Amino acid sequence: MHLPTFCLVILCSLTSGIHIRFQAEIDCDIPGAYWCGELNVLEKDVIVHDLLKQDKFCTSERTKTVKYTIDAEDDFPTDNFEIFYKFNHNCSANGKTYCVKPRDHKEVDLFRPKTVYFNIEARPNAQPYRCKAPWIF
């Protein structure tokens, strides 16, 4: 008689409280540069991507380490997240803004430890431009 209620409680406990640990090492290979970055951590979806975290910073360090714990919403009906990023930066000799995106996303299984790691190289690539809005790939 209470089996449906019990099943609902179990199902809700599995899909709530999803914590993803995101870590990135961002390298700017220009000695003595003071540079700024804008990092958008996203979850890939078919139509509109979900913005999980947005962060802006400026530093004179060659390597900037960022670590976030992201409380994500359930990606029903799938059992994994596809995490990627868009990174705008001005680590360049001309100070213009460039966009960096990973070649591939990283899959996070919702039923296993949820840590993703990226190594981001902040360097000029082709023509300067800002990444499109975070939710557009």
C-alpha cells in the first residue's frame, strides 16, 4: 500500500542533489601579462545549453586554477551530463579578446563521482572574437 510512496521517495533522492566538481588550469604564456578571463561552464543539450557557472577574473599569474562545486539540476531523462566551457580572455600581445572552446565535452555519470578537469590554454587563436552567448554552441 505504501510501495508507490516509497518508490517516489527513492526516485526523488536519486535525482536531487547533483553536485559536479569542475576544475580547470588556465595558462597564459605571456611573461608578466596582466590578463582577464570570463569562464562559462555549460551542460550540453540538444536545443539550448544550460549555463551551470559563470565567473570573471583578472590576474597577473601565469596559471590560474579555478575550482567550483556546481549544484546542477537533473538532466531527465538522461543519466549523465555533457560538460564543456566557453572561455573569453585577453591573454595576447595586442590585448584583444579571444574565445577558447574545448574540442569535446566531458561526460559525467550521475551515479558515479562527478569531477571534470580541463586544461585551458589562453592564447590568441586566428582572429580575435568573443564567444557567442553561453547557451549557443
